[in-house]
Amino acid sequence: MNLSGSTAVPLDPPAAAPAAPAIALWWLGALLLTGLWDIGGLDLAVMRRIGTTTGFPLQHTWVLERVLHEGVRQAATGLFVLIGVWALWPVRWNHERLSVLTLPRRERWAVLGLVTLSLIVVNLIKNASQTSCPWDLQAFGGPAVYVSHWTWGLADGGTGRCFPGGHASSAFAFLALGLPWLMPPEGTSRSQVAGLRWLLAVLFAGAVAGTVQTVRGAHYPSHTLWTLVICGGVSLALWRLMLPRLVPKPA
């Protein structure tokens, strides 16, 4: 019986088993797959099937260039702005269907910081890299010779600054959005469904963005894989470090 006369509020569903070990294993699996891809030298084999000696036929296709490249980048910019507004908003709402609005402000700040840092790390590596894009290679009508992106300090004769995948990072940088549900602070009970939805959406968007750039000749498949590994590593490692500071204070 409710003696206070107020409507009883249902409790959150109990959290599932801790997802941190599983997420770490998936990240290690992605790292292993990416390393094996590099060792196997599969990048050039894939690009030779897509390109010709005069370039990449789909490089300037309207759907790929304008919609799935420029359009996705603009959408990512809009999402980043929305996350900034969400993080800075002084209050949170108790909305049943939009659980993202119920996060404490400190967790929203943490997500915004991780997204921003993921983008910064990828761009710092790109600016230091002398690896050119596939469409710059002599094999596809350009001036550059193939040099592994791990051969630091050796120019290939092209424009460089192509590793890792910047376009893929416009999606993979948002991997942190799922962490408040998949790895919640201690003492916080949340369903992992929302986190899994964010994770799958980001992975799908990143795969599409990376595939578009590969088909256009802008990036090797490994560039997309390494972008996933870098953004995932930044988000997982720093979220883990911040978790003790995200624990709710006693009322």
C-alpha cells in the first residue's frame, strides 16, 4: 500500500553481467584482425580489384561523393553539436523512452570529452603520417609508390596525411556513446540494451563510411580498421580511468 498517496515509480531493471571484459575482448579481437590484415598485405590486393591504371571509376560518383561522404560528414558534425548541447544542459530529464536524457551531467561531459579526444588523436596521427591515399599511387595513375603506413619518416612521393581514416573517424569517434550503459559507474543499475543499440549504430555507420572511401580510392581497408581500433582504445581506456570519478555521490 502506498501511504504517501504518490504514484509508485518502477525500479530500473537490474544491470546485466559486467560488460567490460567482453568489450575488452572484442577490442583485442579487432586489434588482432587489423594486425593480421596488415601482415597479410591485403590492402593492395583489394584496391587492385577496385581501381584501374587510370584511377577509380567510382571516385566521383554523386551518391558516394556527395551523399555518403559529404552528407555523412555533415551529419556527424550535427551530431557532435547535439552532444555538446546535451553535455552542457544544466538538468536531466526522466524520460521513459529516451534514456540518453537521464544520464548525470558528469557522464555526459565524459562522453563529450571522449568523442572529442578520439577525433583529435586520429587527426594528430593523420597530420604526422606520410602515407598517401590509394588514388595517389602510380598503379592507379598517381605519382606515389606504395609504402606501408608503419614506415614512419619515409615519404612515398604523394600528398601523405591519409592514415588512418578521417571519414571513418566521423562515426567511430562516437563509440563512447554506448559506454554509460555498457560500463556504468559502480552502484548504477542500467539496462545494456541502449548501449548495444548505440554501439551497433556507430559500428554500422563507421563501416559504411570506411567502405565508401575504399570504393572511391581514398583509403585502404586497413585505414578503417585502424581507425576503429584507435577510437575504441581511446574511449575504453579513458572511460575506465574516469569511472571512479563518475560514481554517484551519496544523497
